[in-house]
Amino acid sequence: MSALVIINPNSSQVVTEGIDRAVDPLRSFGIPIRCLTLAEGPPGIESQRQADLTIAPMLALAAAQKEAAGFVIACFGDPGLHALRDQTSKPVVGIQEAAVMTALTLGQRFGVIAILPTSIPRHLRAFGAMGVLDRLAGDRALGLGVADLADDGKSLDAMIATGRRLRDDDGANVLIMGCAGMARYRTALEEATGLPVVEPTQAAASMALGHIRLTLSHKPQGAGDA
């Protein structure tokens, strides 16, 4: 049966399992959702170089999914987004792009909780390309790697403190979680900050499911399918 395929471009099965749990409420829409891990990826994507190196194997993995109805690239940075759109006519959504677009419907100024300072230049390049820098309140790093996000005690306190700084110092009125590995902290972060929090994989998956149902795509169906 055709399914929405969500690809985690890092090799962490823990992150993929978190993504799978995060999108579980969207399964009630009736379209199956499959979450895949890119075995060739790094344990966590924390730099532009690491992101770029995942693109070729990610495209190969996507091409092998003959029953896919659409794709989500579950890395905040959207590596290979336009390459995969070039490869297939099926809907392709990146979690960074979808998270920003969703945040713009929930507040005037969005704040991003990044993992490491090295992630922020990648984000700013993408936001500049999207033309949304005037709606960006701030982008602040936790100083934690992807693997560290599995430590609840370490991660949640840092996320709450960062979210409150984005709210109080930067003027954010909606927050974006800047990594797919943060998914399970969304509810606690909303409660602690009093702000809407966008979990990027949920945002992307809901957008992709809508595209699938409405047969929306970046190019006509059948033109260059994977």
C-alpha cells in the first residue's frame, strides 16, 4: 500500500523511533506512514559537510521506495530537498521549510532552538533564501549534539531555558524545535514557555499528507518518478 515515507538522514535509530512516535497522531488521516533510517548517515548531522554527504545515499534510499506516495526529509537543514524533488514527481517536504511555514501561521516572530552554534549559519542561509529573516526573532543553540538529546535531564532544562530567552530577550511568540531529535519535548516546552511550539517533522508530515490527498506536487505526476 502507498505510504508517506519519512527519511531520517542520520543513522540514529533512536531518533527515527522518536520521529515515528511524533507523527503517530497523523496516522488517523488514513495514509500509512513509514519512518526509515539512513544507515550510511552520521550518528547526528551537526554541520553542512555532514548534511551534504547524506544526499547521495538518501536519494538512493528514496529511489528504492517504489510504493512511496510522498517523502519527508527529516533533518533540520533539508539536505537534498531540491535534489529529491528533481528525482521524483511525488510530493517532497523538508522539515525545516515546513516548520518555518507553519510557524508563520502561529505567530508574528519565530524563534529557533538549535542544537549547536555551528548549526545556526546553515539555518540563516535557509531563512534568507526563504525570505523570512524579517520574521525571525532569534536562533539560539543549546550547545548539545544530536546524541545528547536522548538525555532528558540534560536536554529539557536547556531547551526550556533557551525557549524562555527567545521569548523574553528576542521577542519570539512561536518556537521551532531545530532538530528532529527534539520531538518528545514539545509538550513540556509549550507548558514551560506558554508559546506554541512547532515540531518540524509533525509539520512536514501533515503538509505532505495534505499534498498527497490533494494530488499536489512540484511537477506533474509521472514526470521523473523515482
